Amino acid sequence: MTDYCSANGCRVLGNMIQEYWRRLGHNTVKLYFIPEYVKDPKATKATYYCIRSNMTNGLPANATDRTRDQIKAQNKERARR
């Protein structure tokens, strides 16, 4: 089991998220890895890492620009593959 809160795990999870959206045709998802320090102000190493993105309401920014017809056509094309 991978620890997705560590620095390496955060990168792995970020890559999986980007690959998922890339397969769906969205190459514009940007991810930001933010170290979080919890309850130990003297900590020299981050306690865990968070992922932030430029997505809006859980969707890539350009996903809301497409019309329903475009999305249906794209889904039909994927179903044929």
C-alpha cells in the first residue's frame, strides 16, 4: 500500500490524477504539491503533503467550455475503441 501523504506518494498520486484526465482528453490539469507542517513548528520535514489543482468543481477548467453535444460525441468515439 502506498502512502499518498509522503512526498513520493504525493507525486505518484498526482501523476495518476493527471494521467486519468489526460486519457479523457484534458491536458490542462495543473497540480501543486504543498507541504503541510502539523503540530510541530520545529519540524524540518513536512508532516504530510497535499495536492491542489486548477480544477473547478472537480472538473478541469476547459471541461466546462465544451457543449453537451461535444461531450456526447467524444463519449461515443471512446465507446467505439
